[in-house]
Amino acid sequence: MKGPAQLSDAGQMEEAGAVKSTTEPEAQPVPSRRRRRPEPTPAQRALGLLVRREHSERELARKLRARGISGEDAHAAVQKLKAAGWQDDGRFAESLIRNRAAAGFGPLRIRAELGTHGLDREAVTAAMEGFDGDWNEIARELVGRRFGAAGTLDRAQQRKAAELLIRRGFGGDQIRAATRFDPDE
């Protein structure tokens, strides 16, 4: 290969990458042909959140405020979506109960979580009564997954299973049914 001093003309030097031509204009960045999207309205932002999953009224307003929307505008957007049927606390409660029960959580824990979402006592009670699952069966399945089919035969394992179910929000009757453990014995 020839060195830079051995190349005869500037064209050969450019091809070799030795010298950059100063006669060519530098490439200007091409302006983007896309238009900037207009800023979404508070209702559009709230709808974007609702498309992903159900939200309670309180949770939706809190998320909108966290995204820089004033409290008044957030409340108005949530009320607009509620009136149009996009946001419904009852539907949110049913969805949360189904999801948490499928994850192995009990009725006490789920009821407490629904309370943190700002649902009133009547709405929580109605949603819990509308749940068509069997809490005893859910507790048994959770114990079976964690301890195996014959895992709760000795007292120590029964106690551990009972403690797990307590942490998960199951009541005493459900714990006894799932573990055959009675602390009074």
C-alpha cells in the first residue's frame, strides 16, 4: 500500500482516507418531517392509563397529578371518564379481587387493599360477595404449591403453612380447612 506522500493526486489521497477535502460542504442534518404530537389532554392521559388496566377513581386522580396535571383538571378528567363508563370502581374492585385471588391472596388482605384504593365499605362488600371463587380451595392450592401434597402432615409444617396463610390474608376457618391445623389442640 502506498503512503500519503506517495499518492499522486488529492483524489487518490481522499480514497485512501488520508486527507479530507475542504471543498465539499458538510452534510446538514435533515429536518424531521414528523409533526410533534400535541400535548395529550388530561382525559386522554387518564384513558391511556385505563387502557392498560382498571384503576380506582382515587388511584387514577393520583397518577394524573403525579404527571403534572392540576388536581382540579385531574378530578374533572376522572369524572368525565366515569360518566362515559370508562372508569368504574365496582369493575376495578372485581378485577383486583380476581387478580389477587389468582395470586394466592386471601379475603382479609384483599379487603384491606381495596380500602386503600378509596372504595367505600358497601362497594367492597358487594365486590367481595360477587366473587365466585372458593377461598378454602384457594388456600388449599397455595399450601399444596408451597409444601407439596404431603407437606402438612407434621405439626411444624402445619404451623408454617398456617403462618403463610395468615400473612396472605386468609381467615381462621380457611386456614383450618387448608392445613388441618388447630392451634388449640
